Amino acid sequence: MGETKKRGRKPKGPTLNTETMDFQYTSTTNAAQNDVSTAANDAVSKAAANGDANNPPPGRRGRGRPRKAEAGQLEDMEPHAAASPEQRPYQNGGIALEPAPQPVAKWESVAARVVPAMDAVVKVFCVHTEPNYSLPWQRKRQYSSSSSGFIIGGRRVLTNAHSVEHYTQVKLKKRGSDTKYLATVLAIGNECDIAMLTVSDDEFWEGVSPVEFGDLPALQDAVTVVGYPIGGDTISVTSGVVSRIEILSYVHGSTELLGLQIDAAINSGNSGGPAFNDKGNCVGIAFQSLKHEDAENIGYVIPTPVIMHFIQDYEKNGAYTGFPILGVEWQKMENPDLRLAMGMKPDQKGVRIRRVEPTAPESHLLKPSDVILSFDGVKVANDGTVPFRHGERIGFSYLVSQKYTGDTALVEVLRDSKILKWDIKLATHKRLIPAHTSGKPPSYYIVAGFVFTAVTVPYLRSEYGKDYEFDAPVKLLDKHLHAMAESTDEQLVVVSQVLVADINIGYEDIVNTQVLAFNGKPVKNLKSLANMVDNCNDEYLRFDLEYQQMVVLNTKAAKAATLDILTTHCISSPMSDDLKT
């Protein structure tokens, strides 16, 4: 399973693995359910029947960073021990065993209060068909999974995005019902790991009241997680308290958003289930857990501010548009000499901008070495935090995540000892190597047996397994962690593999190597490369690759050989459908 990684940052303290709350899954060729755990970004690829992604041939393993020590695995939580009888004296001095008085436990009172809301919790059945990113003209064998969800207002159901990723068919079953209803996926928010579903059958909505949302809980507030985890087919209730509130790494979305840490037992299959407070209101969605040999019963919940942002974004735009970013990378200003060198006064605090995203809407306003003093009127501390609630602070990215795509925010910066203010437009993050393909099949282009594709995180995982951040080639890892897209349509194009034929003798060993230029022209994206090759009238096709490699092919011979190579490998088209338009 994947580890929690922060882009370009070293992990603080011991390495802990944050895992997506896995759903139960069953192979479509085997009716028995299997206890299989999947990581956030691995939820689909790891459970798929095709094992090539997790066991790449030795020749495909590049030189990556040294492998870290293997962390612990997800473990099933142990049940609570039953209460033992208590010795009570008779009045005549004898001793008799009597059951001890049974005070109403806190979790029992919570469960009693949320009984009506528990009827809104549903079981989600999904059939997934994942693309084969290593052979992009194919798909892997389909597989089935089960997870949890709950009904909200407007005849809608919420669950986790990783529970319905690469879905082919989704069904819902209500508590106490024996009928599965076909569902329609309205929106999937990969960043926040939330998906919205609906059911057209009116019978599904009869006799069920939607869940009501509550406010963000405080530390030590009681929470009850309801869902359909492994160990049985009926609804399950576990209880605990909120132990931490901070910006968390969302493994599935490769983002950092507000999250709740709780000590309630959350197991495989709890994905998408609601977490209720003691008033019976939903305060979050279970989505991932922490696995480590020194940690027990640590689960994570998507809180209501993130959930409401997702819902309102969908209602406002008719689709999920994402969480915006400011478009900068910054460093802390805790060193006093650094603050003096930047011209800061003793009473000024802020963070220094290291780099500005070229694709940010107003990237021309902010510059490296500007010091962000405040965001929307809230002062930013030297460690990048802002006041949150009484006695609490939180990263100022929380303020950014409360905005919507296209919104503006007042940013106050210090430049050359002068204070400047701008209304900055916020936009979603454009990664050079995307974390998700948003349900679209991978793109590819084939000429003379050379398979060209655009690099994505699912592609890296397919090629190098769940430990791709250690096993992928260093050049690709560096671009994955640190490179920024210069334009919104820029892609990192590589030669994925070479389908061996007479025309490409001597090039067979080229694997996952970036294409820099074609016939002297820079390659901006896969579509531009395909257009340049198709329209090339030069005598030779010349591809300039990373590591100073060069591929030269006769143009007429290469195009003529392509059809025979496609026929040999049973490939219907030399390019994906998205490149044909």
C-alpha cells in the first residue's frame, strides 16, 4: 500500500503509512469474499486481477531513491473485552457473584440517538474495470468491491471516490433490505476522496430520512462510525473520540486538506461510512487509517467543511471543479537571519515564496522571495500557520481550501521592504504528472513499434508497483516531485516500450525514457507529437530522448511497418480516441 508522502518534503519523525480505508472486494470469477486491503491511490490497481503492475519485469525497474524500511500492515482492530462479573457481599458476610451494574456507556447512548440516522447508511457494491496503463489499448479484468455510503438531501448518496474508481456498475442496498438498486455516479472528487451517487428508482427513497450534517467537532468529542466493514454483512457501529484536527495528507487525492483523527476502529469496508456525533448529526466520512507497528486504532475522517465544499461546488457548477490553490511553494521564516535578510521588521511574520506555478492565473503578480504576510486579512505566522480555534493553529492552506475555483483572495506580501496587496485569482492545481486520469482511458500513440504515452501517477504505479517512488527512474521521480508545468496542456511524454520488429532493430531496450524533441521541435504533449509525426514529410523521423539518446527511422518505412506491427499485437488503432479529434 502507498505511503503518505508530501510533495518535495521529508517526512517528519518516524515514517508512518496512511492508508485509504479499503473496501471489501470479490473477484467476479470467485463468489467468496476476500479480505484485501488497497491503498488510496492503489485501490483499483492493487485489487485488479492483472498482477503485472505489481510485479514488473526486472528490466523495467529504474534507479530510484533508496528503499525505506517496510512499514507495518493494516491490522483488524481487536474487539473490546466483555465486562466480567463483580463480587458483592451479602449482608451476613457471605460472598456471591452478581453481574455488575451496567451504566449506560457513552457509545451506547450515542448509538441509541443515531438509530434513525443509521437507516440512511447504505452498502455500496461496485464493479470496477481498470485501464491497463502499461498496455493502454487494453483494460484489466473486472473485479467487485463493497463499501459504505449514506443518504443526504436531494435524493443523493455520498461515499468515497476510491470506492467507485473506474466503476462499470454501482449498486446500493439499504439497511435491512434484500434489494440492490442500480445507482448513477453524479460526481467524483478525487482530491477530497468523495463521490456523489443517485438512484432513479423511487422505491429506494421510501421510508428513509436523509442524514443531517453537524458542525466541526472539538477535541475529545464522541464520534460513532457506522458502515459495513469486513466480518459480517450487517451494519456495524464503532465508537471513539476526536483525537486530532489538522491538515492531513489525503492518500487517494495526493492532496492536503482538513481532516479528523479518531480512535474508533475503522476497518476494510468502512470506506464512505458516516461518522456521527452524540446528537446524531454527521460530522465526517471514514476514508483512511494509519498503519504502523507503534500505532493502534488510528483512523481518519473527512470533516464537514470538506464535505460541504464538495456538495456546494457540485450544486454551484453542476460538476466537481476541485479545490483551488494559491499556486506557490513556500518556506518557513523561523530563522531570524533569514527574516532580517528579507527586510522584515521585528513585528512582521510570514512565509517566503520559493517558486510560483507558471500555470497559476496571476503568476505574474507574485515573485520568488516575496514574503506572504496575510491571506484574506488573516496574518500568517513564520511557520505557515494561522489561528484556527481557541488554543489551536492550522496551516494557512486551510484558508485557501475554503475557497472555490475562480474565487479571489486578498494577499498581502512584503517585497523589497514594501508591503503590496493584490486580489489573487485562485485555480486548481495543474500537475505536470497528474495524480489521476479522472476516469479517462490513458492516451497512447504508436509508430514503427514505438509506444508513446503521457506519464501519470497511475502509469508509474502500473510500471513500478506501489513503491514507484523508490523504483522508478530518477529522472521521472525528479519531475514527479519537483517539476512544474509551464502550460495547462503540457505533458511529460515517454517511450513506454518498443514492440520489436525489423524496423526498430537496436532500439529494443528503450523503456520509459522521456521524448524531448521531434525533428528539432520540442515535444509539448502527446497530441502535438502525434500530429508532427503524422504530418512529417522529411526523409527521417528523429526523436531526441532523455540521456542524450537519439532514435532515427526512415519516414516511409516506419509508417508502412506500423500497420503490420499493430496486426501482430492485435492492436486496433495506432492512437487513442482522444488523439483522433
